[in-house]
Amino acid sequence: MSAVLEERPSATATDSAAAMVAAVRALADGPLRDAADATDRGTYPRALMQALGAAGAYRAHIGPGAAPGDFASAIRAMAEVSRVCGATGFMVWCQQVCGLYLQQSGNPALTGEFLQRHISGQQLGATGMSNPMKAYAGIEPLLLKATPCDGGYRVNGTLPWVSNLGADHYAGVLAGVEGLQDSQQGASREVMFLLRCDAPGVELRNCPSFSAMEGTNTWALRLTDHFIGADEIIADPAKPWIARIRAGFILLQTGFGLGVTQGAIDSMWAVEPALGHVNQFLEDRPDELQAELDALWERIETLSLTPFAQEKDYFIDVLDARAHASELALRAAQSALLHAGARGYLLSSDVQRRVRESHFVAIVSPAIKHLRKEIARLSAPEMPT
Ligand SMILES: Cc1cc2nc3c(=O)[nH]c(=O)nc-3n(C[C@H](O)[C@H](O)[C@H](O)COP(=O)(O)OP(=O)(O)OC[C@H]3O[C@@H](n4cnc5c(N)ncnc54)[C@H](O)[C@@H]3O)c2cc1C
């Protein structure tokens, strides 16, 4: 049997995945829709985040042991949420990808009961990996430094923006290790760990106001001589571990862009009876965008069958699909605004909110510019040694 077929979910898993996505859609169309405006403006939807966990939105991609689960259904759940509220959809990704870190850590302190509480939404977690991803792509230096000490490390530094945080939350983060190197000569060495917000030496600091996504509980995380020991380690050294999870990390994030795009298409159809006679002269009409979105879904579902594949061409394809999701979200949100006209220019309009959400889809790491840089680097012909 091929690796692809082995990783395909069973018929039973597929039935339960469909039920999970339907339960998430019911939440999205009900309480989540009612809360979307407040979430955009600053209210953190904690109870909804936990209800989504109870509905199963954070567990589909977690297979038994270290095996991958059903990534496509996890992406679909995130898209259902993002279709209605991009801010909550983004936090679904934060929670899902943090679950992936815990599962893949293989650390008994972070798997077992701890992982179960996370994927059921009883505990909430975050990801502070924008800076390391940009550091690995040569865009900026690593902001956290770990100094080896008795039984672990002391970590110092500040991450400027981490979402889905709270006093009793935690985040998967990475620090450069000072004075230690990988066996590969001269290579830097990093440690990835779970940062508990209530631990000594951890401070949550206010961020400036954003143009959207204000209810995402986004804080700066400042660490001062913060101790991490065996119970916090996700991967040490981190580099080979990151190579295993990076495609899954990026693939999961596509649910955010796919959902924002679908929400924009929905709002174009909503004004069609009244404005179709003049909107027919616009570009990026809803039927055209829907066809492009459906084709992108198909591509992402195929990529989701092998989220831990290591081949370079596969990874380039994942980066390209993620970039396509961003570009499509931007185009769809802008076209929805043109379709809606002045009613979409009201501050209270979901069409207006979605324009700002689509901007975040395109700038959150990996941003479009970051994705294109990585695709260019990986596609460059290899120099003979
Ligand atoms: C609402 C929101 C939520 C976010 N949530 C998360 C999260 O959950 N996890 C996570 O890891 N990252 C998060 N980020 C960070 C995000 O993924 C990007 O890394 C970030 O927006 C910077 O990317 P960039 O492409 O602008 O960086 P670049 O354009 O490459 O800029 C490089 C660096 O310059 C600095 N910089 C530029 N402008 C400013 C400024 N005005 N103020 C301070 N520093 C600046 C930053 O350090 C930035 O990373 C969030 C950002 C925002 C706005």
C-alpha cells in the first residue's frame, strides 16, 4: 500500500469528520456570527474557542501517537470559522498548530492528558513561531536566546506579537541556544519549548491597536531569565524537528485564507438580486472566484494527505498553495467591497471587516513576500560543490 493511501482517513473517520465540520458550521452560523463584530473590535471569544474545541475543531489533524490525522478536515473546520469571523478562524489555527507541536514533541509531560485537554479546548494555547520562521528564511534575527544551565535553559528576549494568549494559556516558541552548536559544523542550534504564561520570568505586555483582529488576545511576550526544564521541551535540537512539521504548519494555515475567501463570495451573492444588473460589469465575479477556490481546495486536500512529506517539490507546492490562498483572499475581499458598494463601506459591515481580515491573511507569517522568497530560494538551481 502506498504511503498516501495509508494516511487516508478511514470511512468511519470520514463520517465523524463530516459530523465535526457540521457541528463547527452550526456554531459559526449561530453564536460566532453574533460575536464577530465584537471579536473584531476587541472582545476575546473564550467561551466560543472552548465550544469549538468541544465540537472537535482542534483534534482532527492529531492521529494516534505521532501519526498525522485528518489535516483536510482540520482545515475545513478552520475555514468554516474564518468564513464568518477571520479573527476567530486565525485563533483556531493557533490552537490547532499548538496541538501539533504538543503531539510531535513526544514529551510525556506534553502529550497524554495534557494533549487531550488541549485538543478538547479545555486548555488554550498559542504559537510564537513567526520570528523563528523569518529567522530561518534570513529575514530577521532570532529574538529569544537560551543559555544552558543546570537542568535546562534560562531564556531571555521579547516576541512582539503572539495571539490567543491569556494568563492561563501557553505558547510554542523557539530560542537560539548560546554557546552550543549542532553536530553540523558551524550551524546554529535552537531549542523549541512550551512557554507557560503564568511561569516566573514571563510577562505579557500590551500591543498597539491593530486595524482588525483586536479580539485575538495578541500580546508581546517578554522573558527575563525564564527557566525551562525537561517538562517544557518540545524539540532539542529544533532544526530537524521543524523540517518535519513545517509543511503541516503552513498547510493548516490555509484554512484561514480559504474561509475568508468563501465569506467574501457569500456576501457577493447576497447583493446579487439587488445589484447584479450593474455588478455584472465587475471583474472577479462570485462564480469565477468560487471555481478558483474549489480548485485550490482540491489541491490543498491532496497535499493534506502527506503533511509530513519531506520532498522539496512537495514543500514548494505547499508554499505556493498558501500564497495562492492569500492572493485569493485579497482579491475576493476587495471584489466583495466593490460588489457591495457603500453598504460595504460601513464600519459595521462584514464586507468591510473582511477586507481588513484579508490583509492579515496576507501579512501574517509566512507573509506573501516571505513565501515568495522561500519559493525562489528552493527553486534556484543548486550550485555544484
Ligand atoms: C494582529 C497580529 C497578530 C499576530 N499574531 C501572531 C502570532 O500569534 N504568532 C506569531 O508568531 N506572530 C504573530 N504575529 C506576527 C506576524 O506573523 C508577522 O510576523 C508580523 O506581522 C511581522 O511580519 P512582517 O512581514 O511585517 O515583517 P517584516 O516586514 O519582515 O518586518 C521585520 C520586523 O520588523 C519589525 N517591525 C516592523 N514594523 C514594526 C512595528 N510597527 N512595530 C514593531 N516592530 C516592527 C518586526 O520585528 C518585524 O518582524 C501577529 C501580528 C499581528 C499584526
